[in-house]
Amino acid sequence: WAAELARPLTAAEDAALTALLPPERRGRLGTATEHRREPLCAYALLLAMLEHRLGWKTFPVLETAAVGKPFFPGFPRVHFSLSHTDGLVAAAVDDCPLGIDVEKLGPVPPRLGRRLTGWTTEEDFFRLWVRREARVKRTGRGILSMLDHEPPLETGEGYWPLELLPGFAAGLAGGAGNYTGHVRRLTMEELLELHLGG
């Protein structure tokens, strides 16, 4: 699923979405208003998916692996990934490991641009970046494992570029046959209505 974020959150919306977060994530959120909207909405999107697929109304206990990959220890067959960038959030859930990444197109960070090879335009750079980021999110290895070189897809691994919104690059990595080709797109108002609408 994906949601375009077209406006700032109100204070009431911020508070309501913060209350939905797993307690383990609330402390990491920070207080700067301009940095809260995307992570809050990403977790709201994930919870909406978990409710749709599994009937969950709240998050179970969440832990983070040594490399930073979050997981539900009480539900080892529920795998998820989420990503956010300025104006867009995305989440994916499956019964096998997966990774999703979204990035807003813009100037290429010079340091990363020198290390990532094979691109000629900003759009090329971000397509390559989200592919690598989605793949390492799937494995939990961390971006440094693919920063200088991207190995071929492993046996049973699939990767799909996603067309979510103009001006963004996005991609999904997972089991070779697990992606249906459909992404449910929500507006910000639709996402908020799922949690705050009554």
C-alpha cells in the first residue's frame, strides 16, 4: 500500500497517530513536527494493512534486529517493510521476507553519487538506489552491503519497480512469485479516515 501526504498533520491527528505507534517506536520519533508526519503515516499505513489482512487493531510487540530490521517476535511468519520520503509513504506485508523503498527524486547526494555506479540521470540514480535499498531491507543486511556493488538476484528473490507517483522512485523486493502487481494507493485523507474516522 502507499499514501501520498499532501498536507501537514494537525496537532490532533499527530497525537492520534502517535497513540497507534508501538511503544518501542514512540521514543524514537522525536518532537520536531516537520519530521513526524512521514513516520507516523507509514506506521498508520502498516497498521491499516495488518488490520485488513489479519484483523489486528493494534500492533503486537515490536523488536529490532541487530542490523535495524524491525519484526514481530510473537508472529515470525508476519514479515513487513515500510518506507517514507517527503510526501509519500509505503508499506508491504507478506509471509516471507520483503523490502520496500520509496524516494523523492531530487539532487543526488554527492558522496552517494560517487559510490553508486551505473547511473547518468537523477532518475537513474534513484531507481538504482531504491532497488538496492529494497533488497537490503528484505535481507536485513544494511545498505553498506550493496552500496558499492549490487549482486545478482538470489534464487527465489524477485524485484519489482513500482510506479506510485510522478517525481518518486519506488521498488519492492521479495519472494520471486509473491507480488501480484497491484499497489493500493490511498490519499492522506483516506489513510487518516481508516484510523480517525470513527
